[in-house]
Amino acid sequence: MPDTALVRRARKVDRVLAQTYPDAKAELDFDDPFQCLVVTVLSAQTTDRRVNAVRPELFAAYPTPEAMAAAARADLERIVGPLGFFRAKTDALLKLSAALVERYDGQVPPRLEELVTLPGVGRKTANVVLGNAFGLPGITVDTHFGRLARRLGWTEQTDPVKVEHEVGALFPRRDWTMLSHHLIWHGRRVCHAKKPACGACPVARWCPSYGAGPVDPAEAAALVRTQGRREPPVDPGHRAGRGAAGRRRDAVRAGRRRPGRRGRHPGRRRRQAPALTLPPLAAGDAIDLSRLRGPMVVSFWASWCPPCRKELPILQQFAEQWDGKVDVVGVDYTDPQAAAARALVSEAGVTYPVVADLDGSVSGRGAIPTLRGLPYLVLLDAQGRVVFGGYVVIDSRAHLEGLVERHLGVPA
């Protein structure tokens, strides 16, 4: 049986991706199971967009397995030529169509065991057809699915069949097909093979591989791709059409400007923020984050985040050296394994206050945005205002000291 915490984290990731990609579906166009099978076979070593471009002419000429099995090779090669490897693909279509006619009376069988016996049809292709043409649950382990499953810590396997079985054990069978779409869409748009856009990832807080790509939101956003006619992914908490006031708030949250007094009535008292008291991760007193006053460093982290684990000793050194000038507070952010977090804090010898924000209640309050990744660093000035906030991986004490001196004006 898979670990309960892993199951919960995996299902949370799928729910967030479902919100991020509400129109996720197969990006290959088809009208029936035969077309679905053919276009999936043709999609190997090419893009879905190219396959969709040749599909109308292909099925206008050969709408059935019987027609395609009787096609002239030269004519079929001319149509699929733009897809590359046209001779091999033509040969695969001719053999596939002939097998459908001979074995199944020209019908695509709705069973995995029968589909994989057809020429050119493997387990991945069979699951695509079952899930999208017949509505039967199936996990499609393509290059994107396998890569994301390993990055998310769901499996360490590289064999597609083993990946399918291990990931399938984490989810209800009814969710398998949409899970495949969610991961494939995310892999094509955000979690790229060579340079994932970690700073723009909506599931970064649950990803143990966070930091494999750029974590700066602006740099990461430039890496996000679109596919075909569809729009880029949008963070579920994002609100479109923000006006000047919204842009000013965003600038404050990103640390590009300090909050001003524009628009505030001179006689109106500023409303006090509601109390936000969080329990300590280990021994100690609970802390009301709404009453924090700087200068202060607030570090959001989790035990499953590799860069966060490396930062804890650095933050401890900083807290010891800057004691009395700048305070340090750690926030264990939505950590599914509190015991692991406590052990990590103890191992790093952390003595500064660390609170547990297991439900993410800090997120979105004040000038702290809804976090889409970790680690996240916030600097508060002497008035308790956020003067810097960003996805920053602290690699040395000197790095953190430079940020403190630049944004808080506190010399070493």
C-alpha cells in the first residue's frame, strides 16, 4: 500500500492541476475510435498540431479500416509525409488497418489485451484509445507523464508499465484518464524536460523537485508555453483584468515598491489586521503573525522541499550573528509530515521560532501572496511592512545578509 501522506499530496496536486487546466483533454482531433487509434499512432515523433493538420485529408480519403487497408502506398505516403518517418508510418497504418479488418471485422476492440496485439499499438496508445474514445479509465505514460510522476516523487521507476502501476495505486481508477491529461498538459506548458518553469508552477509547494528550473516568477513566466489554440495556464488564485490598484498591490507583494498612502483618507484609521496565531512546530509559544514587527526575516519552507532543507542551517547562522538587530521566523508551510519537519529543525539546530502553517492560512493575507512554490522569503521593515517577497533560494549567509542590507537598510 502506498504511503498515506503521498496519496494525499498526489491527489491534491491533481485537484490543483484540474483547476489550472479546466479544459484539459486529448489534443489530437478525432471523431471515432478508428480515427483516435490512427492519429495516436501517427503522433509518434511529431506534434499533435501537425497530426491534426493532415487528419481531414487522411480520413476524407480513407474513412474506414477497409478503405485504408486498400490504400495505395504512394498516396498514403504523400498524405502523412509532413509528419516525418512517413514510410514507417505508412507501413504501420496499412498493417493496422488490415489487422482490424481481418481480426475484428473493421472495429476497434475496446479491450487493452486486444489493442496491444495490433501492429504499432503499445500500452500507451491503447490507454489513449480506451480513455478518450471509449471512456474507459487508463493511464497514458508518455514522456511528459513519466517525467512529472518522477519529479513529483510519485515513483522512481522509468519503465512505463511500472510507472503506470505505481501511479495508478495513488488514485481512484475513475480519475486515471483525466490525471493523464492534467500531467501531460502541465508537462507541455510548464514542467519542461530541460528547464521547468518552477517559479510559475501552481503545484510547486507539493513538488520535491522544486528548484530544478528558474524560481524567479518573471523568469519562469517567460518559459511558459502555449499549445495550439489553447491559452497558457492560469494560477487558480489569479484574477484577470487587474486595474491600477491591483497592479500596485502586486508590485508591493513582489517587493518592487513599498506600500504607499495613496487614496487613504487623512482622518480614517487604518483597520487592524485580524489575529493570525499559529502553533509552534516544536516546543515554544504560539506566534501571532499579524503582530510581527520588523526588521524581520520570515522564511516559508517545508521538509519535502530540497532547497528549503539546505537553507535552514544558513538561516540559523544568520539568526545567531544578527541577534538583536534582525529577527528570524520560520513558517512550515502546508507540510504533510509534521514529524519530518520537526526532525529536520532539530537536525539543523534551529533555535529561532518556527510555526506550523499546515493549512496555508498565511497565504493571501496582507502583502503575502498565495504561494505557488517554496522556499519563499519575506522581509519586514521596522513598521511591519513587507519590503521584499520572492521565491529565493538562499545559498549562503552572505547572500541573505546582502538582501537584508539592501531592502531593510540594516548593516552587518
